[in-house]
Amino acid sequence: MKITSEEQRLVETARRVLPGGNFGNMASEIIIREGRGGRVWDVSGNEYVDFLLGSGPMLLGHAHPEVNAAVAQQLARGSTFFVNNEHGIALAAEIVEAVPCAEQVRFASSGTEADALAMRLARAHRKRPKILKFEGGYHGMSDYALMSLWPARAGNSEQPVADSAGIPESVRGEMLVAPFNDLEAARQLIHAHRDELAGVIVEPLQRLLTPLPGFLRGLRDITAEYGIPLIFDEVVTGFRLAWGGAQRYYDVVPDICTLGKVIGGGYPLSAVAGRADIMAHFDRAKAGPEGFMPVIGTLSGNPVAAIAGLATLAVLKRPGVYEKLHATGNAIRAGLERSLRDAGIPAVIKGEAVMFDALFTTRASVDNYRETLDADAGLAKRFTALARERGVLKSDGKMYISVAHDERDVRDTLAAFDDAARTLANERN
């Protein structure tokens, strides 16, 4: 991979003006200039098959012509108005039609906002303070969400750990933490704290950890028994696993869900959706002064993001799109597994066809956050670097599949994985 003086200059400027030299997401050594379909090009002109996809929103690929045309049409009419617009209303109606739990929708601009609002909404509805989350589950960057997201040491999982500086100690008292995929532990916690629990929030597919059979259904049953709202964080999985999201894919319907990434078509947009009686807390006329939960966002439901989301969903709704998406993902997933196996590198491939990656571990299976700590993060980082040198762009822990990825992308990716795995094996010997 070549690095031009222009890119080097930008990297140096980034290191001077940005903390850590980046936006907080990825390292500063690569600067992307453009993307088309399933590929991106950096400032130096290097071409990559892209499995970052902007951290997921570009499910249709970059610069999709139908999304671009819709956005261009709206840009000529204005970017945002703060009041209702036709595209935002139409997108909310599409979400209500598609997502099983969605009877009403409230828009925001980021997944962090949506998840924080969903937890607050549960508190407003139940008039109780505590939220149960699952260890290693990612629900944005709020104080509450950053409890036991990346705990480095095993401990009492019921007692959360703040994974960021600047979080008040008092927040620990408002969160409970259970191990993902351990239904009995969750059931015991919910039972013990049923009178103070406002809600339970879970990623139905936690990072890349698939739910064990019966886990989500068991959460649904125990929360319903006690009248505790179940929140599915579908910022990542919404409209990715299937039309209607993970709740349709896994056939478990929560009370509230959060959406993001895909519904904005690459533009800042997120949403909270759920039962009408719970969503009524966003309506002063229905909730009254004591139950009302105000939400003000300058760009919430803005028409550019909304029309991009509508155009994206229109493509996803067509026959055969999800079948193609899953087939592409399964081909790449199988190739990744084969490359590592043939190179003699122990690994477990985790996730679903549309988002997955390798955990470099000798474990036969990995089902919760604690078990991921046994994986060799250094080996994952090195494999990612080797893949990038061979024209495949991914994070150290996840690959997103796009509708735009084609047979050439699959072929080039599998060749890169083969070579990267062999190189990694030689380096280890």
C-alpha cells in the first residue's frame, strides 16, 4: 500500500488538531476519500473492499444512486426545518409497518441518543429507577450505557463498572448487569429487583454473540410476567438481519426498540419505537405534566436523512435482497473460516451472515463477554492489518456485509484472507 505526501500531511494535521489524531473511531493512519458500492479509496489512491461500511449504515453500499438522487432532490428544497416534514412522517409510517413492536416512533440523531431516551422512557413508564443491561452490551456513549461495556477483569457481574472517566459513582447504583446468554442469572436478577427495575435493555445480537436458543424468549417471558418493559437495542440489527429487524429474525417482540444506522441511509438519524401506551410519555397531552418526557433535537427527523432512509428501505423491501445479502455474507464467512483453518490458526467465527468476524481462541464456542476475553486481541489486530495491506478494510472485531458486495468483492476478499492467514501463520512459527 502506498502512502502519498498528501495523506501523510493530513495524518500529521490530524495528530495536531484531533485528540489521538482521529475522530475517536479508528486509527489515524488511513484517510478515506471516496466510496462507491462495496469499495472505498483512500487519499493515496489505495482501493479496498469495504467491510466497515461507515460502521454499518451503508447497507446498500456507498453512493447508492437511488439514495443519492433522493437526497439531491431534497437538498434543492432545504436541509432541515425543525418542524414536521413529509419524509420524516413517511419514514415513521414505514417503520411502524415493518417493525413488530413499533406502534409509534420518536426520532433522534444518533444511536447514543436513542438508547439513552429508551432507558429514560422505561423509567418514566415504570416510575422506577434501575435498568438491567448485559455485560459487554453496547448501548451508546451515555453514562448509563458505559457501565460494564469493556470490563477488563472478571468480578461480580451484578455490580457494574464504569468504563470511562467522568462518570459519577452514583450511576453504578442505577444499573444492574447480567452475563449475556445466561437466562437463569438474568431471571434471578429480574426477580430479585422486580420492584425497582424500570426496564431491561439488550442487543438481541450482542456485538457478534448470537443469542442461545430460548434466551431472548425467556427474557420476554420474565419481563412480561413482571410488567417490566423489554428494550431491544436494534441500532445495529434494525433492518440488517431481516426486514423488520432482529425481532422479526429471532421472532421475539420487545416493548420498545431503538433504531439507527440503516434507517438514515448514511445520514444522522435514529429512532425510539414501541408500544403506543409507552410512547405516550413523549406526548404532553396524553402523559400529563408528571409523566411527560420532553425530547428536543435540532436535526431529529430532518428531511435529508429521512428521505435517504426511505430510499434505503425501498431497496431493501424488494424481493430477493435479503437472500442475496445473506448468501454473500455466508460465502465470505465460510471463506474466512477456511482460510484460518487451513493456516492452522485456532479461531471461532461469531455472528450472523450479515455481520461476523473471527475470534482467535482455542475455545470451541464463545457465548458471552467473559469468554471473549480469552481471545487473542493482538492476533486479531495483526490479521486486520494484514488484510488491509491486501485491500480489505475491516475493524479489528467486526465485518459488515453490504448489498453492494458482488462476486468480485467476494473473490478478492477470500484471496486476501488466504494470503493474510498464511502470512500470520508464518509469523507465529
